[in-house]
Amino acid sequence: MKIHEFQAKALLKGYGIPIQDGVTIEDVEQAEAAVDQVSKELGADQYIIKAQVHAGGRGKGGGVKFSSDRASALENIRKILGMTLITHQTGAEGRLVKKVMVAEALDIKQEFYAAITLDRAKGMDTFMVSSEGGMEIEEVAKTSPEKIVKEAIVPGFGLRSFQARNLAAALGLEGNAAKQAVGMFQKLYKLYRELDCSIVEINPLIVTKQGNLVALDAKINFDDNALYLHSEVAEMRDLDEEDPSEVEAGKYNLNYIKLDGNVGCMVNGAGLAMSTMDIIKQVGGSPANFLDVGGGANVETVKNGFRIILSDENVKAVLINIFGGIVRCDRIANGIIEAVKELDLNVPVVVRLAGTNADVAKELLANSGVAIISADSFEDAANKVVAAVKG
Amino acid sequence: MAILVDKNSKIIVQGITGSEGSFHAAQCLEYGDNVVGGVTPGKGGQTALDGKVPVFNSCAEARAETGANVSLIFVPPPFAADAIMEAAAAGIELIVCITEGIPIAQMVEVKAYVETTGSRFIGPNCPGILTPDEAKVGIMPGFIAQKGSVGVISKSGTLTYEAVHQLCSEGLGQSTCIGIGGDPIIGATMRELLEMFEADPATDAIVMIGEIGGSMEIEAAHYAKDNVSKPVIGFIAGQTAPPGRRMGHAGAIVSGADESAAAKKKLMAECGLIVVESPADIGRTVKSTLNK
């Protein structure tokens, strides 16, 4: 799960980590009060107006603006709130900005990068820092990997002081700034571990002209498996930032991801679902979605799956690929027949069922009177659905 | 011969009194497994599966009473990490955890702990292990497989069934099929299982089914290059997956250039693996490789 910058900063603040603070608003009517509050409570006379969306690259897209006084802050709030922000992570359709953070502007002396995430190969969390703050870290990793310094965290031991000192030294910090960094890094790891984060990223982490270490931005993602342990985190979820059909699918325990093709797919199991998308592409088609109906597929899941797939207007045909292990294919077939009758489908549906009771299922489909194109193998199904799209 | 499990495996089921655990334990029993006991804390002394299987309070007790060497875990996510550690602490040699949805930070600690014991661990969030006609330790449907000499290692569930189905259609049976799971932190890796299949005289070829995300396939391919003499036929699911999106499995997400299907396939081919482009060609490719 992702959260906004202002939410991530609130969590950091709760752990005693210095942040660039501010006030977040959703309505332009609140603009004056917000600017005045930042001025009064934080002593700011210059401001940064920051779009709050779940996507990186906000600055380049025009979603982050420096404002040298109150009037320009108000103008920038009006510009950014309600704009459609396009960044390399939003896709061409962009993202509507529904919230902005009015933040204090700080005098920056140095910019760094700091992040914690899981190193899968090592099976350990990794704390990494780089002197190349403010940059895309993927770019730094590619062009000058020696500028990223890492400390692996031994499970159960947390980030040790000597490791935090190593990281601070790698950034060239000395004296008071180094001391601040050691404290901050240990608090950051504590937050990461206690809240079951999958990534905590501070980019940039700055040293101000006054010599203070401050998190200027913050990105935190959480492990979905652990949200049940953290209701206060789960409440931070912003459904406005997610695709509505994906949210709808989630309500039915379906795992759906919208793509930009025209062949709708309904499959049981994530690996088989990905492979089904792959084979559609290989035979000249283009998948409209990833949809894993899971191990316990039944009549209701099949119906809901159809509803979700068909809510995408680009879909010109649907491929159902089910390998019945524990799930019985005849039950799936009944679900398909019922759904096709009930939902008044107007696109061709290709069905491939294999495994438990596949023969019974094929007979059910053949005798049902509903227009379904039956396929024998994985490949046959892909060819038939792509042919159906092309008419 | 086979790897990991065979007809002599003595199996206990942790979580045998739950709905998942009792359903699948019954299926294992029906397949012919030696399910010698179950573990549910607080229900020791009862029986499960219509009186056929004794239930114990702890793994240690179950092991002492039955001599079990394999544990199959269906314990719900909040308690599963503890269940894995309990099995390892009791000295169970092979632990297979089916449970989906265990917090990743807990798995980091569990994996580190299990490595300090002598136990081998498969999963979590996996379909388990099937040695056709001998033992089914997990949820794979037994009827789809047949005895033979192809070893199967996979991150997936139903895609494994698909591959096994294709192998059988070509008249090729399997020595052992293992679903290792698609989570970011899992027990036995592809590399470890390649090593076991290489040493297994009953295995002539190995199918390795990976997916986007992580670097396990790469590590396995590098290992195979110098250490595996048997043909390895590899497939990577997720060629069409967009970067940064999690495709079902918690681990199936492209978060760096090396984690894409294209990058993995390229490296696998460079290491001498036989890379299958279409998921429909897995069975055919193994057949043609073995006929060479």
C-alpha cells in the first residue's frame, strides 16, 4: 500500500525525525488559512507548494512550486490544486491533484538520498544512502553505483550504531550533522520495521544552511500482508489514487490490474494469468488486463470477474483460462454459462478449461446454448481469442 | 528415487483441525501419504480426519510420538511464522508452508532462524511438493502428474499444473514437482533444488519456471552453467507485465532492469539453459531436448 508525502511525513514526525513541515488542504478556500498557519507556526516567509499524488516525478511535471511570498503561494496553490499532473509514473492520462501540501521553504546546503528496503537475494533489509540526493536513484545505480553505500541489517538486530555511523561517514557528514544522522537513521529503521514497511525513501534528505538534517520529502510503502497489524496505517489508504476497477475487484477478492490492450483475461493463479497475457501477445494480440480469480473460484467470482473485465470499454473479446486442481471445471463452466446469460455479453468469449472434470465442463458448455468458443489447449485458446478480436 | 519426499516420508500437518488443513490433509491421506499426526495447540489428545490421525499440542510432541520427518503447514497467516519456527525447533527435517499472506518482515526473521537449524524449508505461499505415486505434501492435484524422470521447480501454482499437464501429454512423467512460492522471501531457492535434482539419479531433465521480480532465476542459471549436467528447460512468466506493478504474487514485481522477463531469459540462455518463449511449448521443448 502507498501513502501520500504528507502522511509519510506525519509518521516520521511521530518517530522524532525532523521533516520539512506544512499544512495539507483539499480546497482552494483553505489556501489563505493554510499559508498563514505555515507562516505563523513554522515561521516561514517562503513556501513550497507540493501536489499530493501517489507518483514520483512531481517536480518535473509541474506539481511542486517554490513561492517567494504569500501572494505567489496562493497563486501556486490555485494552479496546482485541481491540475492533471503528468509524470513518468502516471502514464499519459495523468493524475488529478486533489490535495496540496503548503510546506515551509528551507535553505538547502546539501542534498542526499536515504532509503530502506528488502534485499531479496540476501534475505535482509538494506539501508542505503547516496550523496546524489534529489536524483532518480535508479539512474545513480546505473551510472555510478559506487555512489550508493549500503548496510545490510541482520534480522532481529536492527540497524546498529556502527552501521549508522558508517552511513553518515559515507555521506561525508562530520560532527553535529553526523550525530544527527546516526539518530535519524536508527529511528528510520525502527519506523520501517515497526510499521511493516516495504520501502522508506527520503529523497532528498537535506542539510540546511543552519546545519540541520531534515527529510525534505518522504515516500513510504507498506507490506499488504501486514496491514492487519496496523489499522492506523490501513486507514491512510486513499482510494482516489487507485484505479476504480481495481478497487472494485478488490472488494470481491479478485486480483485485477488494468492494462491497455483489448483482450480481457480471466485466469486462476498469478503465474498462469501472467503466462496467458504473454501468449496472447505472442500470437499477435494485446491483453487488456491481469485477472487472477484465485484458488476458490466459483459462480460468483466468475460473474464478478466478467463485470470487472467488461467495465473496460476497450475489451473486444474475453479469454477464460482455468486449470482446475482443487477447483472443479464443471463448477466454473456453470458460472460462465450463468454469467453469460445474466450479463447479456456482446463480445466473443473463448473458454479453455483443463484439469478436474474438464470433460464434463466442456459438455456443459457445448449444450448450454450460449455462444462460447471452446478451446482445447492453451495455445488454441490464445489463437482463437485473437482471431475473434480481429473478427 | 526422487527428491525431498517419497513413500517413506512421515508427515505431520500443522493446522490439521482448520478447514484448509483438514481438507488438504484428507487429500494427502487419499493419495497414500503417511500422515502420522496433526498439530493444533490446545487440541492435543483429540483425533482428526474421522479418527484416522492423532492430534498433538506441539511439533516436539508429535515428532517424539510419531517419528515424523516432514511437516505440512496450513496455519493462518498471523500464526504461520511461529508454526514454521516451531517445526524447525522440533528438528523436523523438511517443512512445507502453504499459508499465503504472512508478513514479509516475519519471514525475514523466520528464514534467518531456520538457517540456524538443520531443517529444509519450502514456501510459504506455495502449492508444495509432489513425488508422483509416492507422496503429495501440499495442495497439488495428484491426478495431473505421472511418475517419470523430469524434475519440476516453479514459483507458481496453476502454471506448474499446466506445465505438468503438458509433460504428461508428451508422455513424460515427473520425478518430483516442487512449487517454491512467489513471495519475496522464501525457503529453498531454485539453485538449491537444481543441486538436488542434479544429484538425483531418477531425474534426467529439469523444468524451471520463474517469473518477473527478484534475482533467484539468475542465481540458479549461473549455478547451472558450471554445476548442472542435466538439461534445464526454463520459462519466465510476465513478459507483458508493466514495471512497478505487483502481478498477484507479492514478489512478482519488476523493480529493476534485471528483474524483467526479457533480462532473465537472456541471461538464462547465456548460461546454457534452454529457454522456452511460449508457455504452450514447455512440454514439447522438454520432449525434443530429451530426444536429442
